[in-house]
Amino acid sequence: MPVVSRLVSIVLRVVEIICGISLSRGSLSTHPWLMLPKMHSDQTPRGGSRSRSSSPEKKLPDAEAYPMHILAHEDSSGNNPFVIVTRPSTDSVHADDHFQGTNDFHGTDEPLLPTSTPRLRPDQESGRFSCSLSRIYTWIKGPSPPRKYLINPWLRRWQTAPGRLVERYFPSKSAKVWLLLLCLGVWGAVFIETLHYSISAQEIPGYGKPVKLPCYGGLWSNATNCGINGDDCRPFDKGGFAFRCPAGCASTIVLEPYYVGLEEINYKSLVIGGGTESSESNNYGIYRGDSAICPAALHAGLISDQKGGCGILRRTGEYSGFVSIEKNGISSIGFPSNFPLSFTFGSGGSSDEGSVSCQDLRWPLFTFSLIVTAILSLFTTSPAAFYASIYFIVYFQVALSSDPPYSPDFYEVVSTALGRFLPCAFVGFALYYFCIRHTLKDLDAHWDKTVLWLGPCWVGALNTDTFDKIPISRLTPHDIQQQPGAIPALIIIIVLLIAIVLTQALAFRNEGRLPRMLSIYGIMVCGIIALIIVPNMNLRIHHYILSLLFLPGTTIQTRPSLLYQGLLVGLFINGIARWGFDSILQTAAALLNGAELGSILPVIGAPFIPSAQSIVFKFPDVAEDADGISVLVNDVERFQAFKSDNGSVESFNWTRLKADEPEYFRFGYVKMNALGGLWYEDFTKPVVWEADGVWNDSGHP
């Protein structure tokens, strides 16, 4: 019977280990198959000592009698599914006493049962890091369970006070909706009435309503567009008109090389002359006709850069000797020869007649819109209501006031804004559904939302006054290489983006969403690569496209994500309201915008100079694929000729317009389009014909 008792005890121990339960002898003694004989108190198991307790439960040997050795790593691991339940016992029976003389359990460290945890690999035992795919994927998946980010508002009672106030006086959902519509209606009424007053109320006696100009607007577009002798840009010396300039024109610069005589200007204000002050110019100075009007008015002191303004422009015909001078923060460009078109400001009376009292109301309107959106942000607890109202106000503030598309007719601007709003609103809804709502859901930190989301949203929406100050006009290799300061600025931006991407990636990993985000951006990268390899097209990443690319990376409720998301939404609204849904793929001609094509240049031989006032050019070697040749004199097209049937081009005879003035010549090929019209190739660099008749070709390629 002692042997049977031992076997039963072992079986019970095995069941305890496998099932993770504690089995007592008392609970099994009533089972008909497991009835064990009772031992008297004076009986002692063979090879053991007498028990101190007379309880029958204590007579059965426990775990200490038959120890089962556990490996060290199994004992410390929390992953072992075998639960060992230790029963209290006063019996102490050693295994050596029970199994003395046997080799089954004596002197071994091996466990009686197989363990659930495998042995550690050598690299794990040594503590070395194993960079295997499985370990990388395990790290990417993040912790288990994942950590959900939620913004815990500072001073919660103060941040939720506006929302509780609305809830107290407008408890029903319909009341809140009507209150929101009332706020939007009040904003719309004030906004539209102010715009209407600023556009239509101004009337200048003798000139009518001022012509609305963009910052880059002028009387003369370029030499080829104005035609031979500039006839397509007439009149030269008759008529004046009232004009209106927006605020912020001091930063308007040319984005491609532009020649003024021998000087090549780029990324500089196109203001030529202005240094000549006389009674004819009303002491405002005389400017060359291809100068930008609004920067010239700023240079003359006629308008303010902060408020814009109105003025009267008067054409003064052909003029010579445009003097360079720096005034009012703008340095003009000098030109020592003649030009067929010039202008000044005023109508010939006192100096005050050139200025008309008016101002650009974009900043007062922006201040009003900012206050309204801040109030809505603090008092609106619904993410959908907050986003929709802010999106609506910001869009029309940009499209109609802060950065509208150019048109001389303001009602055309309104038509363009309404035409772009519907697709912009649809994309805005998609952005909210897939991105915005994840960040704003259950957000009680309304002051944080106002400062970190709404504030950057306005910064992005006013892109012309904020990010346009960065010396990167367009994200194209051509612009980045030629614009001063573009490469250092791009490096700084890339470093900031890398830091932001890494911090956002760690946050997504903690939420367990990093694999999904990597999949989304992997698809985006593949799409961009596919667009890059499209032949005869160039990838153009507009800032509204950048917003669409980066917004999925802000779908997490952290304070940095609020800032990034608001900024990107503002950039998206600005891009659509100002430029529309411009293509991500564009032709080379569309990207050039007046830049050099890289085409073949004419090779011009030494001219025949009969006198200091006359010069003759011959063109014996015209390129085969060219249809003709064009000549610019003082940046005005003066000659254009085409090949005859035998391939020759007639000579160009030119007489100096004004004695004692140098003149500047440039030459370029002309091609004819299959459907009609002309196409101008690149022009050579200027060559000067000195006033004494010397042909100075030192600058000729």
C-alpha cells in the first residue's frame, strides 16, 4: 500500500502541474476509485520520519517529497503556461529517503515534464541584438497592449468653460446648430459688405473706378509679346488711369533672368528708373514702361506696403536715361539708353494729385475673421462643426481678400472662388473623414485646439505673407539651383521634416498603427515614382499636394499633431483658393514661365558699320530647323525676318535712334507652329553698340 500511495501522489502532482489546480487528499478520498487506506498515527512511511500531525490530509506526501526541478529561465519567465500550485504541508519527506538506491530521480537537473519555453539561442544568452526581420517587424508593431494618445488639457475647468456655457443656455442640438448658423451669417454679412465697400465705393473724379492690379502687373509684358516696335503694347504717350494696388507688393520679384541693357536681374524687384524728378514727373520720378506698376508706386512713395493704396498713372512716351536710385526700401535699376514707353504718377499738377486715399482692407478683414474663428473654436465642442465652420471662413477669406487670384474685375474673382469651392469642400470632407476627426475626436482642450490648430491654420492660409519669405519659389530642380539661398533653406526644411517624421513614427508605433501608416506611405512613394518616370512631363509638387501627402501622418491626438495638422489644412486651402487644382505633372514649357529654353543660339558675325549712326547685320548661317530670326534693340523687338525659298534671310539695317546713346542688341531664332503662330527660341546675351560706333561683343557668347 505505501507504493500505491506514492504512485497516486505522483499522479496527483502531475495533474496539479498540467491543470494548474490544487487537489487535496480529502477531496479525493471519497472517490470510489481513489479510496486510500488511512494510516494510524503511529505508522511511519518506510524510510521517513513520523509526522507531527495526525491529520489524514497530512499523511500524503506533498511537493517537497518529490521535487521537480525547474530550469532557471523557466522559473523567471512570465510566459510559462504551467502554473505550479504549492500546498501548505508540515510533512518533510526527502526524495533521497523515498528513492534511495534508485537512479530514476536522483542527481539530475532535468525537469520531469517538457517545458513550454524553448531554450535561449546563443545570441540571446550572450545579450547580443539580433537584427532579424521578425524582430524588426515585432518592434514596428509596437507594444502590447498599444498606448492610445489622448491630450489631457491643462486647467480643464477653464478650457471647458465656454462649452459648458453653451450647453447651459443652448442644451438641444438644434439650438446649437441655429446658433452656429447665426454666427456664420453675421460673419458673412460683415465680410461681404466690407468687401463691396472697398471695391465699389471708391470713385476717382475724371478716372472712374481704379483698375485693380496685381503686384506684378505692368504696361509691358515682354519684348516678343509686344511685337515689332512694341505696337501691341500701345499707347505710349497718351492717357492715364487710376489704379489700385494690394498690400505686400514690396516682396514681389522676378523669378527668371530678365535683361535690362547689359544687366541681368533675377529675384529682384522689376523697377527701372525713378531717379529723375522734374515738374513733368511731379517729383515722383519717371520709370521705364516694363517696370511693375505697384512696386514702382511703392518706390515712389505713392502707396504703403502695409495697406496698399490707389494712385493715378500717366504715360510719358519715349524716354532716355533712366536713373537708378534706392527709395522706400526698393533699389531700382538704371538704363542709360532709350525706351519707347515710360510712365510717372500724377496728372501734371501738384505732387498730391498722384495719390488717392484708399487702402487694401485685407488685414482688417483678416483680423475680423481671426476673432470670429477663435470664438467658434473655443465655444464649439463638436469636431465636425468646428472643422466645417473654420474651413468655410478661411477659404473665403483667402479667395476673396487675403490672396485672391488676379482679375481686373472683382466679380470675376468671386466667380472663380465659387467655382473652386465645391471641389475644395469635397476634398475637405474627405480630409475630415480620414484624417482630421481622428485628431479632434473627444478633445476637451479647446484652448490648445485654438492655439495649436487654428493658429497654424491661419499661418498656412496666409502663405503669401508667411512661407513665401522662404527663398524657395518653386520645388523644381531648376528653381532650387538658381535661386540664392534655396539650397540651405531646403536643407533646413529637410532636417526639420526628418525630425518631425521620426517623432510622429514613434507615436504611431506606440499606438500600434505604424505598420498601417508605412503601408499608406509606401503606396504614395510608389505613385510618386510612377509619376516621375512619365516621359516628356515634369513632376511639380504644389503646396496643396504636400498637404495631402503629409496629413495622414497627423492622425494622432498629440499637441504636435494639432500644430502640424492645422498648418497643413491652411496650406491646402491657400493652394486651392489661390491657384486651383493645378496639375502634379506639367510640361517643360509650363514650368519655364519665361525662362531660357536651352535652345540653339544664333552665331552672329561682325556687322558692317558704315558710320557711328548706322549698322548692318547679315545672317548667312541660319540653323536648319529655324524658320527665321528676330533682333531686339534696347529690349524692344525691332526686326523679324524669315527664310526665303533658297534658305537665306534678308539683312538688317539699323539706324541709331538717338545720338550719343549706347544701344543693346540680342538675337534669337523664330519657329512657326504647325497650326499657325510663332515660337521664339532663346535670345543671345546683349551686345552693346557704343555711342562712338564701336561694336563691343565682349559679352557675346
